Amino acid sequence: MIKLFKNIFLLSLLSTSLYSSIPNIKESIVKIYTVSKVPSYTTPWNSTIRRSHGSGSIIKGNRILTNAHVVANETFIEIKRHGDTKKYEAEVEFISHQADLALLKLKDETFFKGTQPIEFNGLPKFEEEVAVYGFPVGGDSLSVSRGIVSRIEHKRYAHSGEIYLSIQIDAAINPGSSGGPAISDGKMVGVVMQQLSRSQSIGYVVPIEIVRHFLEDVADGEYDGFSHLGITTQTMENSALRDVYNMDDNTTGILIIDISQKSNVYKKLKEHDILLSVDGHDIKNDATVMYTKNKFTSYKYYIDQKQIGEGVKLGVLRDGKKLEIDVVLNNRADDNLLVDTIAHDRTPRYLVYGGYVFSPLTRNLLLKNRATLLRLREAAIEWATEDKEEAVILLKVLASPANRGDHNYSLWMVDKVDSKKFKNFAEFIQIIRDFQGKYLIIENRDGVKIAIDREKAKELEQVILDRYDIKNSIRW
């Protein structure tokens, strides 16, 4: 009986250790109320107002750490502490849509009276137990759920569509939990981010390593972001392919098959190079690196550790010879891609001309049209070039006498305007502005043409805008 009591007592102490926290940790967890203006990418002159809530943590420097998606497109933010009824106005100080992180500051710093900042821990271990604090749907008060770390690996962040290190946990995560801390041994190991839809108890946390990168980045008052190499690679697990590239059994790496012209590695790396290592860390044939003993994740791990402007040493096998190439990391994904990553806190750009609505191709738009338009999806995986930085589409046609016969055109890629190719949406608009002929010809790569009567488009412009309740014919 005494032995049983001792075991229960020890179990109790263990549980307290696992979920222990700084004094009054609950006082350092906040509920965030956001009013946001959400743009429509199918009717880019429209938007809707949305009210939502999420969670956050008080960290050093009288700041609130939360997810970017909790405050994306915000127009007004209020914050309430656990155990208090008063809401305080806040604003976004820095935001990383890439890593789904945001820092908020309070307009009235008396908000922080009696609180302590939550300290940071390191990367948790596999099967380590964590507690998740937040304000999920189903009630107004603070909620705590518990679970274990089931995976640590690179996953796609739903908010940006980019791939970074993430922690998978089996603690319950629900809408409203986003932005709250995952706690182990009284310290934060990450920020609750998202859950896997159509699953049970599979949630993801932004690791503290990514949080630290974000905080170090903004320490100078500017957000630079996470770097992007701008290369397309292929795994080298096939033995025949390895023989083609003279890779012996002791050599591992991945094949470079394409490089963005906008990338800072362009002309330093070459197609058909084998990328062997990053800063001395060997890349395995399945495109992974060891980040801790016997644990592997994407080779991007050691790229993600770097701040913009820092250098990295890349090991390369070229024509059977091993080389080391020094590269300065200056580009983000949006610098290298023809179609930018998912946009937030931006107003969609468009041009209405004779009822024809033109806009840049965006991933936001593609997410609304998942099952169609192969040509647009092909563009979404292309690299930007010196001659082509942005793709432009005919989004839709607003029916009027100026465009009879063309009312069914939608989501149609434009390759030429007035027989001219264009670099980006701004150049596309400038060509239209400069056009003085009778018929403006819009053309796709297959040679299909749309003719727009310039005088009729000009004559009916205001009529079309009034009919469809559009304030401006252009936003760019």
C-alpha cells in the first residue's frame, strides 16, 4: 500500500514537472479578437468583413506572439487576458506570413501589469509531452489540452503554402487555439498553428527554432523573411540514375534539374549538378539531412537557419568532380516564382477595360478553382525570368455591348497585348494605356485572339462600372 502511494506520488510529481509553468503562466495567455477585411480574388473590387478570435502569448519586451493567420487582413484588433473582462486595443508590429507568425503590441501597456513573459525552450524530443494553452471554440475561458510530440519534420504551412519545419502533436487543436503556446517544462516549444482536416488529434506547431529566426530577423526593425534557393531537385534513390551521374555508394545527394533566373544561385549552380551538402551537412539521396541524432528532415532545414544576407556553403558534384560553392542568400520564394505565394494584407490588383477584367495570376485565385485550368497550374510552378516576372489573366468578362460574343471567357492566360509581350502587370497596363489604335488585340500562346474596340470601351467604361458597382476601373 505504501509502495502504491509512493508510485502515485511520483507520478503526480512527474505530471507536475511535465506541465509545470512559470508562476501565473495562465496570466500570460491571451485571447485575440480580430476584425478583418477579406478581399475577393474572383471579384477583386469586393471584400467582406470577418470577425474571428485566436490565442497568443506574452513574451519578452511586452509583446504578444501569435499566428499571422489570426491577424491577417486585420482592420481592428483587441486583446483580453485570461481572467479579465477588459479588452485592450492592439496593432501588428511585425508579421511573417511565410512562417505564420506575428508580433503584436498594445497601445496601453498597463495591460502587462502583473504578467511575466513566457520563456522559450529548445526543440522538443520525439514522444515528449506538451501542454497546449488557448481559447478554442466551445467556451470563453482558457483551455488546456495535453499530448505528445509524434513527429518533427518539414510540412506545408497552410497559411503561406511554403514548407518549413513543424512539430506534429496529438493534443486537441481546434479553431481558436491558433497562436497559443505549446508548453513543455514550463517553457514554450512552439506556437500552435493548424490541424489536419479529416483527422483525429493531428495538430501542428511552429517550432521555437522558427520563432527565434523570426524574432532575430525583426530585431533591426525590418522583416526580411526566410531565404529560398530557387532550385528544383530530384531524389537520387534510383541506383541506375546514380550511375549515370557517377555517384559511388559513399556519395549521396540530389539532382538539380532547374534553376530560377532570379535566384542568387543562378550561374553558380548548374542543371545536372548533384547537390551534396549544405554547410557540411550531407544531403541524403531522399533529399533529407540529419538535424539531430538519427532524425531526418528536408535539406531545407539548414537553409532555413540562415537570415537573409547570410552566406551558405554548398557541396556539389559536377561532371564527377566535387566542388564547394559559396552563396549569399538574398531571395525569398516570391522573388523566384512566377506566381507569388499565398497573399495576405494586400489588396488584389485589377484592370477593367471595356468590361474585360484583367489581373495578375495569384495562388489565392487558384485555391478557389482547385479542379480546373491546367495552364494556370503549370504557371504556378514556373520560375520567374528576367523577361517574365508575373503572369496576367483575363479573369472574367462583365457583359456589355462592348464585348458581345466574349462573355464566356474567364481565367484565360494572356501572353501578348497589342502584339507585345510584357514583363509584369504594370507593363501590361502601360501598353494598354499607350495604345492609340482602333482595336486592341489580346492574345494567348495558342494564337487565340480577343479584339477590343478602344473607343467603345472608353465610351462605356463608366456605364459598366456603375452597373457592376465598381468604384475604380484600375487598382495596381
